[in-house]
Amino acid sequence: MYICLACNGIEEKEKSCVNCGSAMVDMGKIADQFDDYTPYMDDEHIKQVDGDPHSLEQHSCLHLYQCPNCENEQQIALQEVFIT
């Protein structure tokens, strides 16, 4: 099984804003922003509509990062890891 370390609170991925250089805040999976029920849906189904056509086969999790300083938003694909 593959998991996203950021989604599971195991590891935080730090990203800098391309506009102002400030530390960006991980707002979670892109798909979780769609509606109230999306976080409870199966990841394999969500990856079909997350905006990244390769996220399922490449085991990546698309996150939304936002800059608290200039409000720039950036989509970042985080690599999932295999656990047994």
C-alpha cells in the first residue's frame, strides 16, 4: 500500500513561495478542497479527478500550498511511499 507522508502527519514538506520566498503552508490534498465529502472517498477514485492524470500510476499526492504572505497558491505533487 502506498501512503502520502504529509497526509498522514508523518512528515512535513517545506516549500518556499516562488514570488516572495516565504515558507508556504500545506493546505492538504487538492481533492479535499472540492467539497465536504471528498476527504472520505477512496484515494484511487479521487486520483482520477485530482488534476494530475498520472498521480495514480506514479503514486503521487497532489497538494495545495499557499503563501501566507502574498497568497500565492501552488500545486505540488508529493511522492507517496510503499508500506507493508
